[in-house]
Amino acid sequence: MSDSLVLGLDTFGDVLEDDDGSTKTYAASIRDIVDHAVIADQAGVDAITLGEHHRPEFAISSPEIVLATIAGRTSRIKLGTGVTVLSSDDPVRVFERFATLDAVSNGRAEVIMGRGSFIESFPLFGYDLADYELLFEEKLGLWAKLLTEQPVTWRGKTRAPLTDADVYPKTENGLTTYVGVGGSPESVIRTARYGFRLMLAIIGGAPGRFRPYIDLYHRAVAELGQPAEPVGVHSPGFIADTDEEAKELLFPRFKRVRDKIGAERGWAGEVTREHFEQEAAAGSVYVGSPETVARRIAATVRELGVQRFDLLYTSGSVPASAAAHAVELYGTKVIPMVRDILSS
């Protein structure tokens, strides 16, 4: 399992800090993330995914453009989105952009589709939140047709119909598609129905509680006659030379982001240090030294039986230099340790 396991990094494009504690510009944060991806490529990280967001905390609203820049400076790392908000985009345009990214990266493009856990893109691009489910269902169905790279005939309620429409450029070997799921059985079954890969966003609580969703996916794939596809998980964390340093860097920034989002969504209470320590010890925040993080990732991979783990290595405005060091530690120390643990 350790040989086939994909170990990746993920970022939402957080606006980062400079070493003096000042907030960087959006432009500087994007350039830092490109630099981090180059470090990841050189350090042996398997994949990097960039989230699409339209909020003040995050710098990346057009991940494919950043990924194309990364493609020109790297040679082997897989390039994906985590996630592309398909509901408020057009599947034809998404296919064209990713086929182009796939070409310039020599076949390294991947896409993780999602409904969007943040809703800013819906009013921004003129979509009604009342159509939240319909938009994703229809557009994911159209995406599945586009992946055949044959002329498409399609009709729905959310965009203009297509009749024998051919879309360019064609790819050389197709596009890998995951669907990001936060814990809805209906979303798991939909992913299986289309034969896409499953990516579970596990952002809190014991990872083991998500095992039923993985089992459901495997059962649904088998019953629907779809080929078995890898399952991945995505969780936040941070790596430094010691457990103490990693926690002290992450906690205040993690708390700031979670408390703000929690207030917007009506979550009960604020993040306490006790809660953070519980998540670090046995929950879904993978924070600490390389040894600590490697042991926790290996345990999750074993418990869930997944084929991919992506670490969200920025969870708030961490210093850009510390984030770069975390990326290097992940590739050079954490990944080899995880593989050794799983091979033993």
C-alpha cells in the first residue's frame, strides 16, 4: 500500500505573514505558494492542490492560472484543485482550462470537483442558492459527458443545451476527477454513480468516524458496476521541527479562521486550546514534528484504508517562511516515515 499511496499537500491560498508579522499582499502570497509548490516538487511530494475561494482570507480565486505557473517550474508533482466550485462555473470552460493545464504540464492535471462549502461565488457569478443541489447535479452530469472527449448532446435547466458539441483541446490521456465530499451519504453515492474518485474532507473529530462513508462508496461502486477507484482524505495540519513550535505557530491562526467561519455558520462556541490539543492528539489536525505527523497520518491511512492523504498545510496566515519549511519537512521527512511505517 505504501508504494501506491499518494501523499499530497493542499492550500486554500491563505494570505500569509512576513517574518516580521506583517500581512503580505495577495500578490505576494500567491507568489509564495508557487515557491512552496516548487519546494514540494523537489522534496518528493506527490501532489499539490489549490482551493478556489472568493473571500478576503484567501488569495487564490483562479487556481488553474496558479497551477499553470507551477507547471512551468516543476517536473513531476501532480497539479489539482481542492476544490473547483463546479456549481458556479461552466463545465465546458472548466474542461477547456484543465485540458490546457494538462497539456502544459505534460499530463499532470487533476481536478477535485465540489459544490462549494463557501457560498460567495454564487451571488458573485449570478447563481441562486436555492438551486444549490440542482446546479451541482446537472453540471457534474455534463462534466461526466465532457470527459469522454466525444461530441456532447445535453439538456438541463442550469445552462444552455448542447447538441453534438465538440470541446477542445483534447487531452492525451484523459483527466483524473475526484469529487470532494464533506460527509453526505447522497454525495458519496453520486460520486460512485459517475465512477469518480472520492475525496473526503475531514476537518474535525476522529478520522475513524468517516469509515462508513468509505465503505458506502465501495459498496455503491461495486453495485453500480463501476471500476474501483482510489479514495483520498484531506485534513488540516502544520509541521515544524518540534511539536511545541508547530502548535504555537498554528493555534492562534487556526483559531482565528475557525472562529470567524464558525460565527458565520452558527457553530457553537469558539475554538479553545483544549479542543485544539484534542484534535492534535486524536482528531483531524495533524500538527507537530515530522515524527508526530507521520505517525498520525500513517494511523489514519491504515484505519480508513485510503489511497491518498492531502495535508492542508496552511490553516490561517502562517509566516510564509514557516510554511515553506513545513513543505520541505513534509516531503523530505514525513513522507518517507509514513511509507516506512506502512511497510513495516
